Amino acid sequence: MRTLLKGKGRTLALILSIFAVVAFAACEGPEGPAGAAGADGSSGSAGAAGPAGSGGSDGSNGSDGADGADGKDGVSGPPGNPGPGGPDGQDGQEGAHGSRGSAGRDGADAVSPAAGLVATAADASGNATVWGSGFVSGETISIMVGGFSSPVGSATANNGGAFSATFSVSVADGVYTLWAKGGDGSEATAPLLVGTK
């Protein structure tokens, strides 16, 4: 009898539980609003590095940079070769006469007392004629312009010791001393006028 009551009690409890569930389901109201979002979870650990990508194409050339500052001056080079000589300058004006010097000692006779000389003025081409006399017969005579060492002409005295010769000069305008010097020691001088050519 007790066992029977115990079995019935379990059955009754089961039936009551089923009714309770059904009644709860029937009495369940509408779905409530969604709850607020939960807080962000903590960051995960970094993943492993991926494989290297393929190389990209070359970029375009950049624009030129600004000019740099000038460098310091270099060491001076060796001097160059001398340049060619320039043309001769014009003759300067004649300077003032200096003071007269003391008299020198008497020299030996330079001009033969018997020789004489006369000359024409130089023409526009610089040509002049000279005549001489009193030289030794057959004497070779050199004609020179004072201040210049090279002869401008030459002649030979005839049997009477006379000669004539034409010569050419290329000197600045002025009056010069013309010398006729014989190989046997005869000498004579004459003024030579060189005018505007």
C-alpha cells in the first residue's frame, strides 16, 4: 500500500510539473528590448609576419636639387708663357738738355784736314747723295750716319781722291752727322738733313 502511494505521488508530481511548464509558456510575455552592448574585449596578440611582397616598380626621378655653395678658390697655377711682344710705341718727346759736362781731354785728330764732305738732304724715300774730296787715291770709304754703327753706303776714291755715292736712310726726321771713313785713315763729316717723308 505504501509503495503504491509512493508511485502515485511521483506520477502526480510529474503531471503537476508538466502543467507548470505549460502554464509558464502560456503566460510568457513578449520579447524584451536588446540589452546594452558589452565592453570591448582585450586586443588579441599580433599574428605572425606574412611573406614579403614582390618588389615594386622604380619611382620616377626626383627634381634637381638646389645648387651648392661655391667652393674655395683653388691654388694658383704656374705662370703662363710670355706673350708675344707688342708693337713699338711712338717716340717720346725730346727731353730737356742736361747740364754741360766738364771738357774732356783732347783726342787725336779724327778728320783728315785735307778731306771734305757735302751731302744733299734726304728725299721723301730717304735717299741722299754725298760728295767727298781730299781722300787717298783708291781708298775704300764707308759712309755712316752718326749714332749708328752700320754703314749706309760705300764708295772708292778716284785718282784725285774724290768720290760720290747715293745711299738710303731710314731714321726719324732731324739733322744728323754724316761720316765718310776711309780705309787708309782719311775721314770727313757733313750735316745730313732728314725731313718729312
